[in-house]
Amino acid sequence: MKNDYEEALDFDKRMKRDPFRKILFDKMLKMVEIEGNEKILDVGVGTGILEEIIANSITTGMIIGLDKAKARLKVALSKKIFNTFLILSTAEKLPLKSKVFNYSFCILALHHFKNHLLALKEIHRALKKNGKLILCEIIGSLNLTINKIVNEAFQISHGPDHVVFNIEQLEKLLNEAGFEISQREHIPYKFDQEGPEGIPMMHHWLQAYNIIKDRRDEELLKKFEDEFFSVEKINGEIKRIRGQLNFLILVSIKSE
């Protein structure tokens, strides 16, 4: 059995090989203008993949990355990334002064936080006036029944604090935290393949699909398949899976 550090190394390798992850990073960085003198905060820094991409562009500025996962931070530290400083911390109580940062990134991390609104308020506090939060999340369904089932499936493995937000929920959280949304970018992850291998978080999404299918509610299943994906099985084994998962990038401004 692998220890936490070995798992973090494997995670880092998978993320670097993932072509869709590169698409997300490219989209996010095109939505902001980094000149090189900015102070950048990355909440949920993980193994420092974003920092490896942008660090050499931050010539006179600096990057602060925070995460509560010691093993992933250890991997990030081992890379000795230029102008990057890493802190072990939760998002809900940032050990940082107020009104310091030009940009904050929060990439596929918000759903892991224990108190989502408090974490966003802390990011808001740490940003300068007119500072920007670049938030990326996988998006659930506007159908509340479907989204409840999706969350139940994810929480089996990740616990009761894990939330797959729909667009309305995300935008409401950002507004409540004091942000004004300035840009939205919807990025579908499309697939039509044999088996679920390589599709992000598909284990949990398949659990949600199976829960809905077991309900024998054909109308609800059709809504799920139209919004996300369908599964073709032969003798109980997945033969083909086709559809999409939905990712959203929101750029929000601290206007006060």
C-alpha cells in the first residue's frame, strides 16, 4: 500500500499527463493578464502544477500557495519553484494579511473545503481592491434531485462536506462572499469511449448514474443522460460510455 507521499507523487504525474487539465489552465490564464509584478494566492495549491506553469512569468512578484494536504505540499516543496512560497493551512482561516494579493486561484478545490462561504470570504479579505478570484469547478445539475444524488455519490468517499455545486449555487456563494462575477467560461469534457478509464472523477459519477438507474425512474434517468452521459452495458460490464462532464471557470472581482 502506498503512503500519502507516494499517492501525492502519483497524483502529480497523472495531472501532468492529463491533456484536459492543460486546457483548463490555458483557459484560466487567458482570462487574466499577468504582467510579472503581481502577488498571487493559490488556495488548494496541491502539488504546485499551476506554479510550475506561471512562476517564471512572476519576475518581481510572488506566489503564495496554501493547502491542508501535507503530502501534496511536500511534493510541491521538492520542486523548488521560483518565487513560490508554500504554507500548510486550511482555506477557512488564511494566515495572511488583508488586501495583499492581485489574483487568487482556486482550481478544483472549493468542493473540498469544510466551509465554502467562509473560505471565499477569506480569499476576498486577502485580495486587494479590484483583485480577482479565478475559480474553476466541475459543475452539477440544475435539477435538484439529480444534484442531490450526485452529491450523495461523492460523499460516500469524500465525506459530508464535499459538494458538487451547480452554476446557481456557485454564483450565489461568490455574491454572498462579496464578489462581482465578471467572466464565465463553460468547458465541456466530452467522451465517447470503451469504459470509464481516464475520465475525471468518473467513479463517483457512475455511482450517481447507478443510483438513478436503480430507482427505475425513466424520466429522471433520461434527464441525467441528456445532461451528462449514458452507459451501454453488456452482461453487466460497461461496453461504452458517451456524453460529457461540465467544468466552469468564473472570474470574480473584489469591487469594494
